[in-house]
Amino acid sequence: NCSLNTTTNHLRHVESMAVLPSGAGKIPRLNAVILGEALASEEDDLVFPSDDFARQALLPSAQKYLEMYKRSVEDPAGFWSDIASQFLWKSKWGDTVCSENFDIRNGNVYVQWFKGGITNICYNCLDRNVDSGNGDKIAFHWEGNERGFHDSLTYTQLLSQVCQVANYLRDIGVKKGDAVVIYLPMLMELPIAMLACARIGAVHSVVFAGFSADSLAQRIMDCKPKVVLTCNAVKRGSKVIHLKDIVDAALSESAKNGISVDACLTYENRSAMMRETTKWQDGRDIWWQDVVPTYSTICEVEWVDAEDPLFLLYTSGSTGKPKGVLHTTGGYMVYTATTFKYAFDYKPSDIYWCTADCGWITGHSYVTYGPLLNGATVVIYEGAPNYPDPGRCWDIVDKFKVTIFYTAPTLYVTRYSRKSLRVLGSVGEPINPSAWRWFFNVVGDSRCPISDTWWQTETGGFMIAPLPGAWPQKPGSATFPFFGVQPVIVDEKGVEIEGECSGYLCVKSSWPGTFRTLYGDHERYETTYFKPFPGYYFSGDGCSRDKDGYYWLTGRVDDVINVSGHRIGTAEVESALVSHPQCAEAAVVGVEHEVKGQGIYAFVTLVDGIPYSEELRRNLITTVRNQIGPFAAPDRIHWAPGLPKTRSGKIMRRILRKIASRQLDELGDTSTLADPGVVDQLIALADC
Ligand code: 6R9
């Protein structure tokens, strides 16, 4: 059973903080104080929720949070069962709400929540809302790439469409536990396909439609789906991307390796391409519009165990091929619904827009499941945020009267009013205090709290995030842990550090949304996440905690880069580069990038005798685009006659990072290098 300490370190901090004037009603109007004024230290920069906001907030005070948080860690079974009971279960879970081993030293790691409970997440997202009288409420507002193209679906209509796809899948033989790969852009058909899988107990594996054929093939070969769901093409900005061609290439690649897929259900996306010009393989390919509408709009639910898998989502790690993160049904359902509700202070009248693509975890938990479980109205946007101009985002906010806007800290200023907004959210990378202020002052008119949510594909839902209204925020800090989450900061030896400190961010004991394994590789799950610091889940992120107990995420401490919120392993980019016959060796590091947060910077050593050339530089970049996807293309190739290595042959990335960011006076000790001379060579080639 979950063994939990009664009082965690951070609780003591919040307790002391709770005596700050942060309770509802007592909150002085301090907003004026913080606007525009530079404070001595970021840590002392408190932004209080306004009286108006706090008065209506679900969690109006730090005290209230504290009460709930305390219960969530002292009595997790009671806390989460009470919440879970608000959903529909065909039959309730057993006496053991949670069972886990989070400590690798005690044997294999495992996590179970609500085991024995029988439910269905699609039923809870759709039927439950329709049955409670919300059938006519809009579930999705969809905005197309081109201005003027939009559509919407009520909960009743969404349910019908999901049932038709579910019936089709069942009819072609997809059963509970079977994998289904979905390779679709942000059409409503994407969440529809996910929900259809969930309805029949199939395990969806959404692959972001910006991944290349090679990446798609790799994922198909790993999870061996019965069917792939896609569309013929999509317009991104002014460019048409032929997704079906990419799927064709991926399917023939996997067939060559003995994995053949029986069916490819293809949506005809007429705004991008007509069916007449789409390449076709008879017998395997089927037009969505030809078959799906012929199925009944009623589809019996497949009731599943809380611990039955819901989806796989591949994500990059610091080494090796992408990992299939596996989430199960019950705990994920309860966790995404609860985090959505509290972190965004969700009310039924809200209009919610999350700019993430369903190809990433944010689109799973906070475009699809979390909001629909709450019966929310969700805006989905097909296109790029700056198409046809940088004002597009704010047009959409105004058009749909968006009240909650959740995005990555990559934004564009404009002239439009954003009166409807009341809560802002940020995810994907650390938001620096000046970007925070811009988001707060310009986008939110200094009135909307910002929920800076720290979490990961692996965590399923928010882990450290502000609960707007409950306590003052500090620009750049994700604030405090969500209910049930016990963050721990450890030093390099894995020893927990108390109080004000910085180190590696870990979590002690499970929360309902924890991932359960890496698909087909439980050993890698244990090695990657539970072995580095025995006793804890290791996030891969660095973090500090200030004197008031606020958490400040500082970014990855492993070799993972975050480009515009897309997680990319340096090892993946390196292996794409070295697959080029003229590339002998490559080392990739992240560098600060004005627009993308982090950019990809590649040091490349060529095969002996090959001269540097612009053409080769372009070819190397194309190789990465083709093998991973355009978003992983290096921003810079730095020619490297040699790489700085230790005597044992380990590349010293610390030095490469300094060279990449031109902090040449901060190279540190280079005496341990096998050949210190390579550093000078690299510096000499910096601008070539
Ligand atoms: C949800 C998502 C996870 C990595 C994570 C961290 C970074 C995410 C953040 C943040 C600072 C935040 N990250 N949110 N860093 N502040 N609010 O992005 O999942 O794609 O798996 O990436 O993103 O480095 O470890 P995922």
C-alpha cells in the first residue's frame, strides 16, 4: 500500500506561507505594487490573485489548499476515492484503492489505482454528460487553418460520431487491448478517433502528424496496430502536407520488417486535397467518409478494468529509441479531470482553448480527456498560431470568447482585445519571469492568473502547478504540488535535501495519473526512472525550492531538448546525423532560442577527407528532417574536426553547450580532456 509521510517538507513551507495575507477577502490589492517594478529578487516578487478572482475561485485560499493537500497525502485512498466516486463505474474497485512499489530496492516497480473498478473513460466523457442534460452543450468548436472555416459539435453529436467510428473499428475486428495508430492533424476526427478507441477498449497510439515516415514506421513496428487512422493531406499555414504519402512510406517500411497493417482508414480532408489525386492501395485503404457514416450512432461500451491500458504515447528519452509511455484507464481519468478542474479554476460557463496538438501528452490530457470529463466546451485549432498573421491566436480567443487559454510560452503580441480571458496556462518549458510578465500584463490585462503547469508525458497530468486564487504567484515559478504529489529534491547522491535548495526533481510515491510502464520494456522503465535515485521516480528535470517553498523548474538535466514544447532526445538527432554516410560523429546540445525556447545545435565531425560545404550542411539537416520530422531539424551545424572527450571517451557536453552559446570565458576546466586542443579548433570554426 502507499506509504506516505504525514508531513512533507513543502507542507511546512505552505503552512508558514498560509499566514501571509493570501486568504480570500484578506488579500490586499497588491497588483499595482508588482506591475512594472523591478524587485530586489525574483523570489520576493509576489503576484496576488485579485479579490474578484479569489472570491469566485474553487480554491479561494492557501488554507483550503493546505487542508485538501494534507488529506491527499495522509489519506490518499480516501481522498481519491471520494473524487473517483463522481464518475460512473460499472462496479467499484476493491478495498485496495492504491497499491504500489515505488522503491526499486524493494523489488519490481509497479503502480495500481482503483484495481478491480470497472469503467470506461469515453462513457464518462460523453454519455455521462449527455445523460445529465448537457447533450446540447458544445463539446468542440473547431477552427480551420483558413479563416472562415469552422465547425462545432455538441456532446450528443460528438457521441454519435465517436460511436460510428467505434462501430467501424469493432467491425473490422479491433478488440479490447488491440493497438490503433492515429496519424492525424488537429481535425475533430483526431479526438473522435481517440475516444472511439477508448470506447471499445482499444489502445490508441497517436503519432504527431509532424513526424516523418521513418519515425511513424518505428512506432508502428513497436506497437503493431491492426489499423492506422489518417487523412490524405493537411494545410499547415500555406503549405500542403501529404500525410497519406508519409503513411504509405511508413507502412511499406514496416511491411518490409514483417509488420503489416490490414487497414488504413483515411479521412478526405477536402480543404487540403481531393480524393482523386490521393495515392491509393486498394484492399488496404478505405475512405473515412465512405464507411464511417454507414455505421450506427449507438455503440455499446466495452467496460474495462481501471488498470487496463488506455493509450501509448511515444516520447523521447536521453538515450535509445523513443519510449512507449503507457497509461491506464481509471487513475488517469480521475487525475486528468481533477487537475483540469482545479488548475484552471474550471466553471461550466468557461470556453477553454488549449493550443497543443493531440499528438503530444498535453493534447491527450488537456484537449481531450480532462476537459471532456468536466463537460467543458473546448476550442480546437487546426493551423499554426501565426497564420496568416500573428494576430490569429487572439482572433480565435475573441471569436469563441475563450475564457481559459492554455499554451506554451511561445507567443505573439497584437492589437486585439482579450476581454473574455480569465485564466491563462503555460506548459512545456520553463517560462522566464519577463515572459511571464508579458503574458500576465499584455495577454491577461494584469487580471488573469497564470497556471504555469509543470508535468510530463509520464506523469499523465499536472504535478506542480498554481491553483489560481489560492495563493500568490511568483513569475517563473510553478509554485506548489498538486494534490497527492510529493515532490522531493535530491542531491547527486540521491539524498533528499530539505528547505531552500536546488537539485534533481524526484517524486516519492505514486499519484493516480502515473504511467505504469514503457510498452514492452518494463526493465527500461525501471532503469530510466527508478534506478537513478532509488526510492523515487526521477523526472529528469532540475529544480530549486525557495525560502517560501515555491518550486522553480530549471530544465532538463539529461540529454533531452525542448524545442517549442516538443521533446527531442539529443541521441535521436545524433543517430540521424551519423546515418549520413559522410558524417563520422555528431554531438547535439540545446541552446537558448528566442522563439522556440531551445534550439538544436549540432557539432558534426565528417569522415576523413570530406570537405565542409553548404550543400553537405543542407543534406545533413534534410537527413534529420526525414528521419525524425521537420521540428527536429538542427538550427545550426558546427563543423568539428574533433569533439571534446574525456580520457574514457565520454563527450563533455558541458563544454559543447558553452561553445554553442558562445560563453567562451566560461568553459571551465578543460584539463581532463583527452585532447584539450580540440576546444581551440572548435572555437576557431564557430562562425564557419
Ligand atoms: C507536458 C509536457 C516534459 C518536459 C519536462 C520539463 C518540461 C513541461 C514545464 C516544463 C518548466 C513547466 N516542462 N512543463 N518545464 N516548466 N511548466 O510538456 O510533457 O512533452 O513529456 O515534456 O517539459 O523539462 O520534463 P513532455
